[in-house]
Amino acid sequence: MAIDSRGYVSIAELIVYIPALIAAFIVCSRHGFARSSGWVFTIVLCVVRILGGICQLLTYSNHSSGLLQATIIIDSIGISPLLLATLGMLSRFVDWISFHQSSPFSVKQFRVIQLLITVGLILSIVGGTSASPSPSGSFTIQTTSKIGIVLYIVAFVAMTLVLLISSGSRSSVPTQERRVPVIVAIAWPFILARLVYSAICVFLPSHTFSIIDGSVPVFVCMAVLEEFVVVALYLLLGFNLKKLEPSEQGALASRPWKSGRRRNRGQAHQTEGSRHPQSGFNNTV
């Protein structure tokens, strides 16, 4: 079967994300591969989109329901690394603020946001695997997928509040680190558009908004280009920020959620007032 316009979009994604994956590995080798850094999720997104492009191209020679389910799942889970990468950027910025002044945000609040995204991811995967094809070849959107999108939206709203409130303290952090909220703010409308597209596809599916066979121009303008831009912005930010030493990582970087002893140690470190700013977002999920 000849490749249609959606197939050419998949080829474009492969052309963009394969080099982006290499760049993401370079950035992560600089800042670390811990989930706290945020940049590791650019690797995840690149891998997901590469796999998605391959699956889409395979559907032209194999019309199995398994491949269509894989396409649905990959489209849904691609949002989670986008949000987790954003959360990682914000955690770095909030840690710097916390070093210089009292911050209204705590580790627990970031943990709740991360949990929302993680549960949304799980529900999206479950919804995709549970999707059943109709005689026409379309898929019925499962309730779990809808709940997953709602959780993504709630997490995005929470991160928006973090961005708005923390941006008022930009003057208290080093000049270089002030780029973080600026980049996140630039990425914000693109992430919003990406979420809106998925929400419409899930709650109001139509010939225009459909994960499987919706309008390609709408798909490109509201989903594909948005992800291109956000990945490019975050990788550019990664290349322009210095690597943080262990002593420069604060409460969010320590992520002391699993052990009371680690929590106490992290709080003691903060109280002592290390002369280094703090940043990050640690290994959980």
C-alpha cells in the first residue's frame, strides 16, 4: 500500500528524532541520566516517537489490530515524558530559589505532580491495550484513557502554577539559571496545544480529531510541531546550562521520599546553608 500523508509525517519524525536522540544523550551525559534531571525524558520522548514512526510505517504493510493499538498507546504515552521533562526543569529552578529564600513549594508537592503524570501514563497504556476495534476499523476510546488525559491536564495546571509563582523570584537566582523559567514559559503554549489535541481526540473524536485517521494538517499543527519545538528548546537549554555538582543539588534533587533517614539528612544539609545553590529532581517514578 502506498504511503499517505500521515506516513510522510512519520518519516519526518524519524528524520528529526534520530538526531535529537543523539543530542539528548549528549545533554544527559553532561547533566546526568537521573530521572531528576528532566533531560533524560527527552531521550524517552525521542525513543517513543521513533518507535511510533516505525509502527505507523509498518501499518501500511500490516493492518493488524496490534499495530493500531501500539499507535494509540505510543501517542498517549508521548505526553508523559514531555510533562516530566518540564517538571524536571521547574524543580531545578525552584531548588535555586529555595537556597536563597523561602519557597512555597515542597518536595511533596512535586511528588504529587509526578504521581499524577505517572498514573496518567499507566492508565493511558491500559486504555490503549484495552481498545477494541470496530467493524469499520476504528477504535473505541476507553474510560481509562480519558482519566489518563484528565490527570495529565491536572498535572499541567499544577506546573503552570509552579511556573507563575516561582517566576516572581527570578532575581534571586544566578543569571544563567534565569533561563529555565523563560524556556519553560516559551514551551508552555506548545505543551498546552499538545494536551488540547489529545483531549479532543479522546473526548470528542471526529474525522478531524482522531489518533488513527484524523486530519493530518491538524495533527501536525497541534501535536507534531509542538513536540519538535519543546524538545528543541529543552535540549538547547541543556547545552547552555552548567552541570551541577552533587553539593549543588537541593531538596528536590535529593528527592528524599523513600527513607526518613535520607529526608533528615537532606533537611540538615539545607539548614546548614551550603554555599552552593541547589537544584534538580530525583529518581522516583
